[in-house]
Amino acid sequence: LRNIDESWPHYEDTEREMRAIQELLSFRGTFSSYVSDPWNWIEWSTYVVLLAVCLLHVRGILAEEEPFRREGEGTQYWLGRSEVRLLCFAILMIFCKVLKFARAFELIGPTVVMLGNMTRDIIQFLFLYFTILIPYACAFTVLFRFDVTDCRTVPLSMVYLFRIMMIDYDYEELRDADPVMAPLLVVSYVFISAICLINLLIASMSASFQRVYDNAAAVALMQRASTVISMEQGMEPFRLELHRRDIWETHAPLEVDVTDDDDDQVDEISNLRVETNEQLKLQGDRYTHMQTQIN
């Protein structure tokens, strides 16, 4: 900032960006900031899952087994199927890293933050939902475990209740099993879960979206700076020095001539600042005078 002329039209924007980057730089290298970043948890979880997949695959090669077979029994079959399941989970986690580097783009960065805030809303919703789901699952298991195949156990009943919330179930089968309790349980559960809780989740997500959308420019700036800092942390000192030198020599802001229109705009902003300061001073004097009279 010392080498940039303050008369440059975009000096204030550049100053805000540099202040944001300097604020993030102050936290570089601290263990607490590294642990508090959820992207690092996702990244290390991905490494752990991939390591488990590699170990299970090597075990399968040494045992000369086919992990994709659908039938079998015993520990060997279970380990083979676990490899496939962990591999599917790892694929999903790897593609989550795309969102980490998409934060640097002004168009996508705020959207990634919205998804993060909505994740918190979903966690809160799940807490409320499971407080309703578990007792209903126990009730469905007690009533329908001998008549309905999907309600033989509590986990199966939880899946079946989720299907009920999505309006994907056979009501006639439940009514035939217990014509008294079936309508009471189904109606009360649908009212609480599908009507109350789902609308509460939608309202929470809408509030999170609006909160980020109102500050989209600032959010995009902070996400871009955070991504740059994260990438610089993985560079070697020599490459980092070359990177910063290239930014300074090639991508530094240019000095441009100020036109008459820009002069008018600067004068208008200056006058507005003067008027705002005068109003603040006037309000401060009134407040002081009121405090004096009260005392």
C-alpha cells in the first residue's frame, strides 16, 4: 500500500483487499486456525478413507479375491464389500474439494458459503427430527413388526418413517394391521415432520441465504483471500517468493489518469462525507446536552 498512489480511483478497494489479506496472514501457521477450518477436516478424512481403501485393496490382491461380488459370507466377503463401500464414500469426499477451490471465484464463492451455513441449519433440523423420529420408530416397531415387513426392527422403521415423510408408503397395509392406531400415528407424524419441521428447515435456509446474499461482495472477497492463503501455505519458500514477486511485478494495480467524471464523483463522495460527519457531530452534541440535563 505504501507504493500505491492514494489518488488512484480504486485505492480504497485495494486497501480493503490488502487489509483483509493481512488479517488472514496474521493467523497463518497457527494450529488453532488450521483445526478450526472445516475444509481441513474434510481433507484429512478423505486421506484416511483412501488409505483404508488402499489397504483393503492390497489385502484383496494378496488373497486373490474379487471385491465386487454380490454373494458370499464370512470375514473375507465383508472386507471385500467394505472396500467398495469406502471407495464410493471417498469419491464423494474427493469431489467436495472442488468446492474448496471454487471459493476463489466471485460468482461461486458466496454460494459455497451459503451451503456451509445451510449445513448448520440441516444439523439443527436433524437434531429436532431425530427427537421425533426415534420414539415414532419404536412405536411403529411395537405395533407393526409382525404385520409390516418394513417395520420389523427400529432401524427399518426409521427408514420407513422417512418414506412416510416423503409420501412413499402403503397406508392400507398399516390400517389393516391396526385400524385404530395407524391413522393416529401416521397423521400426527406427517403433521409434525412434513409440515412443521420441513417448513422450519426451509425458513432457516432462507434466512441463511439472505444473510450471505446481502454481503455477497464482502463474502466473495474473504473467500478469495482465504483460498489464496490456503494455497500459499502449501508452497515451498522459494516458489512462494517467486509467486509474490510475480504478483508485485505483473499484477500490481496500474496508475491511470483521472477523468472529469471521476473528479465529480470524488467531489460528491467528499461532500457526502463532510455532511455525514457534521450530522454525527450534531447528534453527539444533542446527546451530550440531554445527558447533562438528565444529570
